[in-house]
Amino acid sequence: MDLLSSLVPQQPAAEVVYALLLLGLVLASLWLSKVLHRVLVLRGVKNNVAVYYNRKIIHMLAGGATAALTPYLFTSPLVPFMFALALAALLFIPHRRGHLLSWFQTSENWYEVNFCLAWGASLLVVWVATSNPFYAVVPPLFISFGDAVTGLIRNMVYGRRTKSWLGNIGMLAVAAVIGYHYAGLLGVIAGIAASVVEHLDFPPYLDDNVLISLVSTLIIVSGHYL
């Protein structure tokens, strides 16, 4: 009963409205990234580089902004989790049908779908396990801002999607600040671990979004109880 009650929003109608507004923010970020893609390509930036920039910008504008607002707008993780699943489904459809949103999606991976699933699942698990919405947004913020900074650094240095410890150092700087702000020393520890596992990748299903969320969720939940 305690678990069920923690999932029931105190103001369901209002929280659905908030989620719709945040969905509007996500869709706006997708539209802005399409404009940015055109600008970058016209200025001579390679298409794959422009696409990768867009993916990371969407991480920050869509995933990061919504995660930062979530503790202030929602009284339970249920509505954000359901909308994260819905967005994952919407992003999966172009892959399934072979009609990609080419300014940020690629045929090589479906990691933006994984991003939505990892964002929603980690938020749900940490919120329910700790009853702390600020702890709950730490893993989503890691994959939104931390991983994005990593990708932007690598794209600027190497001009392609690759793994490099230089990017991980950049992520560590961001993740440590985020972790400390929302969860103190426990958040810093989670940020350090997340910055290390981001370097790993086991395609096609176990990508850095999943690994970052999984490791930081385990650390925050276990640390909370310890």
C-alpha cells in the first residue's frame, strides 16, 4: 500500500498538464535542433557532426530541463515516467518504419530511445526507493548534462562519435557539481562512478545512457539505505 500510495499523484490533473507543457518543451527542442542542423550544414559542418551536436543539445534542452523542473512540478514519479515511455515510443516509430528524423536520428543506433527509457526508469526507481524527488533526478541529469558535455567535447576534438577519457573528465566536472547539489557526497560518488562507466559501451542495447543510469541509481539507492 505504501508503494502504491507513493505512485499516486496528489494533483493528477495538474500534473498531467505540467507533463504536457514539458512535452511541448521537448518538441520545441526537436524543432530548434532541426533549424540548427540546417544552419550547421550550410556553414560546411559535416552532416554526421551536425547530427551528433543535435543529439547532445536535445539531451540538455529536453532531458535536462525537464529533469531539473520535475521535483518542483510533480508529487510522484508516475506521470513523468509514463510520459518518458510515451516519448520513447514516439522516437522508436521512425526507426521501425525506416523514416528517420534525420537531423538527430541515425540508423546505426537507437540510443535516443534508450535515453528516454533510462531517464524514466531511474527517476521512478530512485523516487520510490528513497521518497526523495531531488535524489531521483540525479541519474536523469547525469545522462542529460553530463553525457552531453562528454559528447560535445569529443565532437569538437575528434569530429565524430568516439570514446575518449578527455570527454569523461568533462563529464566528471559537471556530474560532481550536479551530484553534490542534489544529493551531497552521495551524489558526488555517483557522479564519479557515472563518469567512469560512460566510457563503456555494449551495443546495440547496453549503451552509456543505460550504464550511467543503472550505476548511479544503484549507488544512490544503496547509499540512502546505508
